[in-house]
Amino acid sequence: MIREVLLSGRAERDLRGLPRDRQDRLRRALLEYARSGRGDLKRLSGTKGREDLFRLRVGDFRVVFALTGTEVKVTRITHRSEGYDWL
């Protein structure tokens, strides 16, 4: 099943703020996950009553997203040192 990848406004700003090579690597990883469902994936705990969130690890970066039937809704793209305090 191929899912559509949707970026929130915040996720778009996060991505645009990165060097081009990192942007490309993150895009490729997201598209690969959307196509095949493969990647270093983990369900996040403590999302304070929100929909279930997941993180995809891509090198030193973390892509946080929610899954719906046919969509991957990306909430944030952060460096691993930033943590998840913003949840």
C-alpha cells in the first residue's frame, strides 16, 4: 500500500532549514516508508491524549508523524538532541 506523505507547516519549516543533502535523505526515507512500510519506526508514548504518534529515525534526525488509512501526516522533523519535550 502506498501512503501519501503530508507535511505540516512546522515540518516544512523544519525541513527547509536543513542542508540540501539532509533534506534529500529525509525525503527519500519518508517516501520509502510510505511505499513499503519499512524503516526504523517506533510508537511514541506520552502523547497526552493526541492521536498515536510514531517516529522514524533517519540518521541523527527524527521524523514524528501520525498514520491514517492512506496518509502519513508529518508533525515535526527534529535533530535527536532536541528530544520530545514539545509533545
